[in-house]
Amino acid sequence: MIRDLIAVVAALAVAGCAARAPALEGGGTVIPGGVPMAAEHTLTAGDEFEIRLPFAADYNDRVTVGMDGNVSPKQLGVV
């Protein structure tokens, strides 16, 4: 029982030393290996973004938000 308690305390102590993603102005974060992201962004008509699926490259696409707020990725149709 004491051994279990010591193991839990040691695990918590080590977990407290873990690095955190750096904070950005406005409350955003940086995803490891990615680009800085704002806390929130609403897509509007004309915005473009990429869909990347590392294990399903057939579905990778660059899409534009339509005037109706929908996008049409290849292989999926209107979403």
C-alpha cells in the first residue's frame, strides 16, 4: 500500500514537469509541429482551407467556403 502511494506521488511529480505549449496573445496555443492557432475563428464565404488526412491521402483537398456556408471536398460532396 505504501509502495503504491509512493508510485502515485512519483508519477504526479514527474507529470508536473511536463512541458506545455507556449501561449499566444488572445489565448491561442501552438500545436506541436503546427502553426499558431487563435482561440476561435469562424469560417466565412470565400475562406480557403486544406483538409489533410495522413492515412487517407485520397481525401486530401483544398476547399473554399461557398456563399451558402457549405464546402465540397472531393470524394465527399457538399458538407
